[in-house]
Amino acid sequence: MKKSSQITNLPIISIANGQQVGKVKSLVINPDKGSIEFLTIENEEWQVSVKAIPFKRVVGIGEYAVTIESDHAVIDLNEIPVANQLVNKKIKITNTKVMTRKGELIGEVTEFYADEETGTILGMDLQLGNKAVVLLSSYVLTFGKDIIIVKEDVSEGYLENAEQLDSNNKVEAEQAEIFEDPIAEPFFDRTKDENLLIEKQIELLTGKRVLKDIVDLNGNVIIPSETVLTRHEIELAQEEGPSVVVELSMNVEA
């Protein structure tokens, strides 16, 4: 588990050549998944484009550096519409007000914690007037640009310290696995702009050949290597989320 402040500004090191490719500039939040999706990169040589690393391509986050296998893990966000869309949402968690779904202002987030293996947001430091608590992320309904919306019974999700997050997260993950509906269909609430970006992604990828097996978030192959992409395969990747679309985009050829 890492604080957001423990990740930002860390050097990013390529294991393949031992070189620094830049520093972590910001953490790009996926509000639908409640996780860190990308790490944007600060590099003085890149003035025009915005580059980033998909969190799933991070090998490790240590005390002194973030490591990746090679600089092939770096993507240009301007070339990946779905990824660029997340950046443009500008979802931040630290210094964001917290409100219940009925409009009661609770407090303000001062820091948040993420699983360093998956990027999942586990909880956040919440300032309640003169009192500070740690809030479990499972009580969050919406990670918004301006406001974080939480459940009415949010006080039941308060912890005394961040060390309790790991154990609570493991219990909730086990419960979610037990009660998960295996036939439930994902729900998509897309705006007009989001639909345009999705259609652009389909247009760019249709007809290209896949160079490696593309897997879903559970490790199952959804698009085999050598597949010539049609709308159907691309939509499968889009339903899995931005990280899978990025993986697909980086492993195709005309």
C-alpha cells in the first residue's frame, strides 16, 4: 500500500537499460474503477505530447523509484483517445470535498492510499473539522471532479489509521468474490463525447492485426494473437476498460 504522495515525483527507471525515463508527474484516476489507471511522466525533452505509463505496466513502486520493464511501456496519450479521455476528466482525490448523496458536507480528503500492485484505491485520509479519520473507499459512490459522493452510512467506514486498510480490503474482496453475479452485464453510461472517442478508437484499430494475446482483467484471453480486428473484438477490449484498450493499441500492426 502506498500514499499518493509516495508515488508522485518518484524517478521512473527502465529495467532493460537502467536509465531514467522521467519522473511521475501525476496519477490519472479511473473514477469508474476507483483506481489509478496511468502515471503521467515529467520529462523536459517531451514538450509537445503527454506521455504516461499504464499502471498495469509498472513492475514495482519502491521507496526511491518506480520501475518498468523497458521504455516500451511508455505511451503517448494523444494517440490513445480512451486514455486521453481519462486525463481530461481531471479527477483528483486529494483536497477534494466529501459529501453524502443527500447533500451533507462531511469533510475534505487530505491524502489517499492505493494498492501498489493493482492501483486500486483502498481509502483516504479525511479531515472532519478538528478530527481526522481514514475512510474506506468502499463507501464512495462517485469520484467526481469537484466532489466525492459517499454513502449515507459513511461513518461506519471510518478507521482509526491507514494500517487497517489492508485487512479491511482483503475481507471485502473475499466477500465480493462470493456474492459476485457471474452473468451480470456491465452498465455503461456514456456521454456524447465519450461515444465519439470510442468510435474513433474503433476506427483506428479496425482491420489491424493483433501481435499478441490480449487478456481481460482476470487474465483470460479475449483477443487471440493474429486476429484481424473487427468492431466486435475492439468493443470487447473497451468493455474491460482503458488499460486493456491501451494494451491492444500497443500490440497491433496494419
